[in-house]
Amino acid sequence: MRSVVLDTETTGMPVTDGHRIIEIGCVELMGRRLTGRHFHVYLQPDRDIDEGAIAVHGITNEALEGKPRFREIADEFFEFVKDAQLIIHNAAFDIGFLNNEFALLGQQDRADLTEHCSVLDTLMMARERHPGQRNNLDALCKRYGVDNSGRELHGALLDAEILADVYLNMTGGQTSLSLAGNASDGEGATGGSQASEIRRLPAERSQTRVVRASESELAEHAVRLAVIGKAAGGAALWTQLEQPAPQE
């Protein structure tokens, strides 16, 4: 599956207050490996950036002078993400802003990206796997051992690259983001030892030794279960499991 890890930065929020996208960053994954293809652009939003937003991403109004507007890059961006699986942290935010940009151009056929791409929200995934914990990108980097030491401020391309690493750790434990086709033996992505290579146990390995409980140990076990059952006011679960199933 072709996946595109995506992030945006904006003039502020929410989109319903007229806020616009000022940066888009995307990196492409194929077969759980970076391809080296990416899409990155800063955009002129034709409105001021909120001070609170500048404190988050550090992008100023002056820095965007002379940058293209969304309409100038809309076709190139759409072709980059079309038919891909979009991997986004808090997808509703980014998808909402991107849909709005296409709607402002009158491109209603593109104003719902979910009709052209599937979307995987890593924030929702993290909440399911780690309920009651912090699940922002910095917290996930710490939890999965992903280096985010260069992330003093938010940046769309940097955050997309970091999220790609986090996503691979969340969904299979692969930590290597080496480019497809860059295998050290020069044989491409299929040659050499890969980070995701399956290593099987040898068939001739020795059998695991089974040690069974002695009669005295089983008797002590039964006494212990009786004590637990008395304290709980009913038979211990282990005792219930050991009872034979009723005959019909």
C-alpha cells in the first residue's frame, strides 16, 4: 500500500474563523519504507497569522512574503496524495483545512479528500492503545523511543517525518526508515538483511523441558485455593476452571 504521512501548519484555528494553511509537509511510504519522495511547501495565506500560532510553529507573516498561494500548488499536491492512505495525527484538523482550501477554489470534486484517499488517524489509534494517557506527538516519541530532539517548534515536514517513525513503531516495531532501494549490498530493497526480515527458529532446536507439579505441591495448591475461596466468599476462579463441564 502507498501511504503518505501528512502534516499542516495554519494561521490559527478553527478553520470556521477563516484560518488558512501556511505549510504542508508530506513523506511517502511504500511497503513500510520511505521512498525518498516528499511534498513540502510554504503558502501565502492572505491573512495575518495569530500570535498563538506563531508561538507554536514560529512561522511569521514576513517569512511567507512571496510564497505561492494554495491555488498555485493545488494540482501538484492533489496528485501527490490521490489514491494514497493518508496517515495523520489528529486527522480531522488537517483534513478540515485541506478540504476548505479546495472549496475556496471552487473545486468541489476535491473538497472532500476522503473520497480520493483513505485516512488513518494516529491520534485515534494511540488513544485506543493507550487510554487515559497523553497521546500528542511528543508523548508518543517518548513512549516509542523516537528521537524528536530537533523539534523545538512544530514544522509540517519535520512532524511528518517524525510521525512516520512513530507510526512504524506503533504498527509493527520497525524502527529503520532507510530508503527503499538503499540496501547496503547494492541489490535494492529485496537484497540483504532488512529491518523487517522474519527470523525463524531452527527446526532442530531442543525441546523445552516440561516440569510437572509433585503431589505435595498440588496439595499445597489446593489448600491455597481454599483459603482464597473462603476470603472471597466463593470458589476461586481457578477451582471453577478445573471443574468438568456439565453434561447435557
